[in-house]
Amino acid sequence: MPNTKTKRTFVALEPLKPLLPALVVACALLALWFAWSGWQQQRDGGRRATVEQSRDQAVQAIATALASEHKRFADKLADPAFNSAVVSGENARAAELLAAGWPGASKPAVLSPQLDEDYAALPDGSYGRLAALEAALVEGKPVSWVVRDGDSSRLALAAPVGDEERARAVALVLLPLQRITGPVDAVALPGDGYLALRQGRQSLVERGDASLAGGAEALAAAVPGSNLRVAAGIPYPAFAPFGLGALACFIAAGVFALLALLAWRGPRLLARRRSSALDESDEGSSQTLGESMSDDSLAAPATESVPLAAAAAAVAPVILDREIFRAYDIRGIVGKSLDVGVAERIGHAIGSVMHEAGQREIVVGRDGRLSGPDMLEGLITGLRKAGRDVIDIGLAPTPLVYFGAYHLKAGSCVSVTGSHNPPDYNGFKIVIDGETLSGDAITGLYARIAEGRLHVADSEGALEQRDINDDYVQRVATDIQIDRPLKVVVDAGNGVAGELGPAVLRAIGAEVVPLYCEIDGNFPNHHPDPSEPHNLADLIQMVDRLDADLGIAFDGDGDRLGVVTRDGHNIFPDRLLMLFAADVLERNPGAQIIFDVKCTGRLPGYILRHGGSPLMWKTGHSLVKAKMRETGAELAGEMSGHFFFKERWYGFDDGIYSAARLLEILAAQPGRPSDVLDALPDGVSTPEIKVDAPAGDPHAFVERFVGEADFDGARLSTIDGLRVDWPDGWGLVRASNTTPVLVMRFDADSNEAMARITGTFREQLLALDPDLQLPF
């Protein structure tokens, strides 16, 4: 009986014959592409392993060398003759004993713990030497520090001398830098790799391809027991098709090679089978060609077309933690809730929102955290996948990223920053078409990623590198020049504002003394959060020692400002806002001034007396900016140190520009800046008090507190948590939107009023949860 099914099949396939050569070429090219990509990735993996091995060998060798020198140092400090000289006050004799018989040791010194001589030598003296001595006294143990010694660098060892309770003196000795740079020079390194020994942003020694220096922090490893690290770099890794690894690429190459072979052999097999089928037809089939073409069996099976781009988006699933999508921004712990894959998905989601809004260009930058290069790389990859053109301004404070969106006429930007959080945090502050994302817009990004609503462009977006630091400095300096020079100590807390902040203040005419301005993502000296008073202790001490006019502190990404006076007073931001408001209202009578619920109760009256319109609003930089756009306010401020100038500026929070405006105001007034600041209305107030929330859910607790607390006779505000105002003071309990804590603050006209208000709050809070650990 004739095989009619076979005949019909080959008759139907006959029209495909002309396409087979093209299919052969396409499959062969894809096989070569996947094979090449797999080989490249395999090579990159081997190269990375080799460079990491060299890095680890260098770290171990440096740690061993430091341990050896520290042991020699400890032996010297334990020498009875040395201690006898210190007890007798013969510091010069003790210094001689310190260096005796120590090869390479130079410039030994034994100094009083007050370090008066070193401070008196500034600014001509060595800040590095002073930093090492102060670190030894603060930490109460020997430290190592690389310092400048004339035109060269040296390794300084410093240690307190005396018992654990009180240091009689502090000792220091300088050693050749070769003791720690030698191991980097000695290890084997591939020709296309890169190694550097770094302290802060300074590279003490470099090897290999210097063009890789910018991204070397991604593979940096700390040297134990020091503030040093060895950074490592490899060339940009090979592109991974659809996120596939080397093995998957080789498998794909094999599949496409097999398809190419089948397509190449197809015509011959088709001809052979067709001849056989026609022979069978001649023997017994009477079905015509028209009948065969109308046979239902020739109907093509229904298939769903899956575009290649959609297939690519489905590869390499990434686990997202919904908790990192917060009220004001996105923030998580690197290695736990945040990695390169998550950063890429976030970038892809942002790019998809931009696509729907018709926005093409976006500015991106990062702070100084060690995870910054990786997070920025993932973000850029996602944005470009959505077809967005990216302008990368590199290492930049958040205000510089915001400025870039205006200056470069992009309208959108993302700052990769963990703000004031610990070193292992990072995150994203996002602006799209001039609007800072917050609330539902942030959680909407999570929903978009989770539901796969990501736009994949036909072609990848462009990437451009730009440096706009000088443009920012010039823009501020053309707006502000102070009337008289002021001496200012700037503490950047090793955050990313450490270079740009001092540069701006010098450009407007101030004399700047930098403190902890070396950008270091480990934050070795103190946490970069000026809202915590203990983080200002070193700044207060330095302002006093140098008889400076003022102390300025920035947070980790430079969008917040802290201020201390020559007399050691911490001027809280709500009082600074009074000064800013009075200045703005001189030129803009009747202007609206926005402040958050944590600000002093004396602020509204002060604004009214100066002819302004006060408006209290929710805490959160993105929420305040949204309210400014809604109301047209000229100025806003938060108790956390965010200040937003629309008058003469762009309306975003900028700690550096705010510092410049502050110096402008203070320099224009006679007398000491301390006197001007101390004259601002003040009372008794607390800093922010943070209390662990019951069950880790501050919002649920505050909701209960608002519903159940009884403050009879007081004025209540529930804009953000519960604020309770009396004629002589107020108290606040609100839920933090960034951490699982309750945030409280109290302000009163007198100590008696403060005691009454805190006592009333304590009673109400403990009635709701007796286990709360309240510090008041």
C-alpha cells in the first residue's frame, strides 16, 4: 500500500529547500559564537583565579611583614630601659632606644598624649603622622599607617605607652615603605592583570595594566590588622550570551552545530526520501496534488512565538528580597539581599519605566563603598538592556549625580550609595524625569521585576564616561563667594564627599583643613553619619585645637550636613534651617519653608516672624522633594541634615552646597560664626532616639500607638507617626522607613518640661508594650 503520509510531508517541505543554506550558515555562526563565548569565559575564569591567588599571596606576605615589625615594636616598648626613660620624662632618650638596633627605623618619637607640638605644626606638619598617633591613642593599641615624609611615603608604627587605664606617652617610628610594598612586587602576576596596595584612595604601589585601576576595588582584599588592602583587577569579562556560563555556552554550541549538520544534510535526505515516496505513489496512489495539499494533516501545529529577547530575559533567575525596596530608596546588604544580578534587574526595571515615560538618557554615579563598582556595573548593564543611554560620572557624591541630571540635561539619574549605613550596605537613589522615586514608585519596581514586565530593546543603549566635578565646583563658585575668609575643618568620615566638599569650599574662598577626607569604603575612623553626636567628637576636637571658625561634617554620600562651632556645640539641623530660612526670606518674602516632623517647635514661629509660610511634612528626602514640587517651596530641611534649596539651586538635597550657603551667611555677618549660630533660638532637645521595634515591625507598633495612646489636652499630628505638641514642648514617635526601629525625639523649653514630656511618653509607650527598652 503506498506511503501517502511520507509523500505529503516531503511535498510540503519542498518549498523550504531554498532556506536550508541560510539556516546552515546561521546555525554554524551561532555555534561558533557560543563556542567562542564559552572559551572566553573559561579563559576569564582562569585569569581571575590566577590574579586572586596573586592577591592573596601578597596579602599574606604583607600581613606577615607587618606582624614581624609589630613584634619588634612591642619588644622595644617592653624594654625596661625604654620604660624607665618614659617614666622619667626623658622622651628624647626613649626615642633613641626605640630605634636602636632596628634596621631601617628612622625619626623615632615619644610624645605626650596631648600631641600639642604636632597640632601646633599644622598645616605645615604631617597630617598622616598625626592621624597615626591619634589612632593609636583612640584604639589603645599599636597601629600601622602609611604617611608622607617629605617627598616620599613611609610606614609609620604608633602605639600608646603606659598601662591600660592611661597612656603616659605615645611612641612612633618610621620604616621603609618597601617592607610592605615588596610583597606586591614579588608575586607572580599575569601580564593582563593588575595589583595595587592601597590605603584609602592612595595606591602605594601598582603592578600590571593600570587601565584596570578604576574597577580593582571589586576584587580588593583587606590586609588583616591594618587599614591597608590589596586591590586586584582583570580585563572586563567576556560577554555571556543570555547570562549563560561557559558550560552552557559549550552545550549551546554543540546543539547549533548539530542543527547546522542536519540542515546541510537535509537536501540530500529530502531528495532521497522524496524519490522513495514518489516510487511508492506510482505503485498505488491515486490522490492528486490538490487533494494532498488540502489534507488536514498538513496543517502546521499551533506554536507560541517566543522572541529571542524574551528568552534572554528568562535566563539566570535572580532572587529578590522585597524588603530592600523601601520608602525613600532601595537599600540592602551586599552578598545577602543585594548583588550584581539584583543590581542588573533594578537597572532593567528603571530603564523599563524610563522607556514608558519616553526618557532616553540617564546619569549614574557611585559612592566610595567597596561594592560600588560591582553594583554600578550591574545597574548599567540593566539600563542598557532596556535601551537607555547611560552617562557614567564614576565616583561621585549623590548631589553631584543629581546635578549631573540637570547639567547634562538627562532628567533622570541613579546614585549607587549606601548613604550613612555600615560598609556592607549599598543601594540606589533614583530620579526619573525629574521626580525622585518613593513609596509606591519604589515598590512598583519590585512588582515589575517579579512579574517580568521588563522592556528589552532591539539594540543595547550607549555608554559614555564623563567627569563633571569641575563643572559642579564652578557652578557653586559662580553663585557663592564669601565676604571674608573663614577657617573650616571638614570631616567627610572617609565618605565620597571627601574630595569634592573641600574643593568647593576652597573655591568659594574658605581656608579648609581636611579631616578623614580620604575616600575609604571601610570607614576606618568613624561612621559617616553626622546626625549621631558621637561621630562628631574628632571634628570638635580638631576645630578646638586649630582654633578654626567652624567644623563641617558630611555623611557617606554627601547629601547631608552637620555643623559644630569653635566652642564645641553641635548645631542641630533644625536650628540651621532657621538661619537658612531667614536668609532666603529676605529675598523671597512670603515663601513657603518645609520642615519634617522631627524639627523643633520653635521653627514655625521663627519662619513666621521672618515673613515666611511654615509647613510641616513627613520625614524622607524623596517625600520632601515631592512636597516641594507640589507647593513650589523655596527651601526645605530635615532633622537628619538634608537641606533642599530651590532658590538659586535645583531643589535637591545637597550637603556640599548647603555648607557653602552656610559659610556665605556667616561670613556676611560681623563677629564669630559661633556667636551667630549660638544666638539661634534654642531649648532642651534630644537627638534622634532609636528603639528596637516589637516584633521587628515599627509601622504596626506606631499604628497601635496612634490609636490607643491618650494625650489629653495636647495637639496631635499624625502626618508621620504621632507628634504631640504642648505649649512648652513636644514629643514624637514614628516608624523608621529604613530600619526596624522606632524613632523618637523630644524638645522642650526647659529641663522640667522635658522631664514631664518624656515621662508622659514613657508611661504611654510602656502601657502598650512593657518590654520596650527605653533610654529615657
